[in-house]
Amino acid sequence: MESEELSNVAGNISEWARRVRELRTEEGYQIQTHNDKSALKPGRYILEDPNPQPAFERSISKETRAYVLDRNGFTCQMCGAVAGERHPYDSSRKTKLHIGHIVAKSQGGTDEATNLQALCSICNEGASNLTLERPSVQKLLIQIRRAKGGDQVEVLKWLVKKFPDQAEELIKGQLNTI
């Protein structure tokens, strides 16, 4: 089956590729892609067996999901996209956040909040057990220093909005370090 056929069958489901992945990982269907069989071209899928195999169950509570999203500022931890805003890499759709594992369950990761992060649908689709390191403060500052002045001001506005109490303390001179 071609990806175009799946997209047409899905109708109004905009993220049909994610649903295919869910069928594989959560419901146990043996759906093969070019990553599994080199003979398949990208965008082609084969259902090897109509009977599902045992698969992972969703065991992340609503409370844990809410905690992780809030802790991560409703922002994708890989690309920085914010929930509900236009996605920076695909402006045709708004950012939808999912909960992803830092260490994948298939590699021994748990459903504890410390092993979970907010990921947008685009990064979550491409993550496939990939764990990226967070940039250090020094690398972030270097990038901000290299940015245009207007972009630096936007970063400042975002930081003040995200950390209003700390910004007020800085302005009053109550913090000793930056």
C-alpha cells in the first residue's frame, strides 16, 4: 500500500503516519516499511500478519501528561515549537504536542515523568528512539549573540514572559548572578 492510499483512506485524519506508527507500536500490528525491508520503497507499507502481536500499553496517566507538558512549558523539547502556534518547520499546521520517552521503552525506559518530554508531532514522528542532547547555556548564549538585534529582543520578551518574577527581581537588582 502506498502512503498516498493511506492518506486518502484516513480522510480527515491529518497525522495518519502517526496512527500507522501507533498501530505498530501500541496495537501490535506487523506493518513493514522501507526501514524494515530494503525491498520496499519509501512511502510503501505491507501488513505482514493481520493478527496483532502483544504490544506496549499506554500507561502514562493524565496527571503525568499534564505535569510533563506544564514542566516543559507546552514547548517541544527538540525544536522549540509551542503548542497551538504555527509550526516553525511546517507552517501549514499548528503545533500539536505529544509525550515522548527520553529513553525509549524498547530500550528499557520507563513511564516516569523524569523519562518523559513534550514533543511536537513532527519531532515525535522523526524521533524513533533518538535522544538529542540539550544545548548548554554557553551554546545558547553564542546563538543569541549571533542573532539579529530584533531576534535578540524577541528572545528577551519571551524570557520575561516565561519568567516574570525573576525578570522583576533582575530589574530591581535583587539577583546577584545572571
